[in-house]
Amino acid sequence: MSIADLIAWAEAGIAETLASPWQIVAIIASAIAVTLVVVSSFVKTMIPLRWLAVGGNVGFVIYGALHPSIAMLVLNAALLPINIVRAVQMVRLTRRVRAATKHRDGTGIWLKPYMVRTKRKAGEVLFEKGDQADHLYFLAEGKIELVEIGASVEPGTMFGAIAFFAPDKKRTLTARCVTKCTVLTIDESTLKQLYYQNPQFGFELMAQVASGLTADKHRLEQQLAQPENAAPDTVMQTLPAPNAPASPQTPSGQGSR
């Protein structure tokens, strides 16, 4: 086939396509879809990427239906709802993070849709000091004790985030259920996906960790200040009163009963 024949064949195909308004719509839809797919290759954040994918799927569905191309129609019709659901989820997460930041919500309740709910028995240990950090926790119901420091975790509190960012990723405390508890967990893999997909989520998570570190600092300062406050009283109690008679010696092995 000569070049002239190829040109003639292409002209005939274009003329046939442009003769039908539906074929023109199909060509325009496919051109827009291709453009959106190419643009999505340069996008660095997840939400715009998902919406560009949705637009590309719609364009290819229209093209597949009008051209027609069954394979393209079925493939993009299957991908379209998946991309829509994922885009909506990321938009909702962004709104929750913004609301949490605006109202200084340190509970982590905006993470609940991505967490797994479990029931724990009284006395059950969630993690021990020195364990590898592989989950983040949110206490929905019940009471949890942090054994080493005697502190309690109340319902509506997220805990266990600091160990994720420790150099060795080791737990520094033991968490034990005091009562029957409903605990929500999110694994490290899901947490990292949310972190990389939504930068604002990452900032809020950093705020959670900073809040926990600040609370630990205040608790340590209070513990260090208690012996200093108690020292003068202790000294006064051990000093004998002026002109007080010496107490008689108590024989060894005898004392008050």
C-alpha cells in the first residue's frame, strides 16, 4: 500500500466519522479523556488525581458506548465507581481533619471510619512496654490503664501514636484494660497510606504526637517537683524540738504493739 493509499484511507475514515454527530461526540470525549489521563501523570496529591481519573473514566465510557468499543466501555464503567468512592472518602477525610484542626480536636475521632472495632476483656493487655508499635488505638468505651505511670485512658481518646515515630518503634508503656473495652485500631500500613495521600492528615497526626509529648513533659515536671515540695516538711519532722527531753532507748526486739 502506497502513501497515497494510506492518506486516502485516513481521509475516508475521518469523513465517515465526521458524518455522524454521535461519532463526533465520541471523538471529543476520548480526546478529553486522554488529556485528563496525561494531566493526572503530573499530579502529586491524591484528591486531584482521583477526580482526574473519574473524568477520564467518564470520557472513555462515552467513547466506548458511541464508537462502540465494548472492552473500553466495560473497563472504565468498572473503574468509575471505584474512583468516585475513593475520591469522596479522601474529601471527607480532609474535611474531618480541617474540622479537628479548627476546633483543636485531639481525640482522633475523625479517624474512626478507617479503624477496625474490637471488643477487649477486662485485664487484657493491648501492648506491653518494649513491644513493636504496629497499631494506633482509639478507646470508644471502657477504661485503659497505662501501667508504668498509673495513668488512665478515658473514652474518646486516641493513644499509641508516639511509638510510631520513635527511632526503634518500641512501646514505652504497657496498656491494660481495666474494664471491658471497645477499642478501635488502625494498622501502620493504612496509617502511612493516609499520611502520604493527605498532607493535612499528616500535619494533624504530628499535632497529636506533639500533644502527647507535651503531656509527658508536664507529668514528668510534676513528678520531679513533688519531692522538692515535700522535703521541708520531712526535714522538720526529723529534727528534735528545742529543749525537748531525750526519749528513752527502746531495747532491741521491743516496740509498740
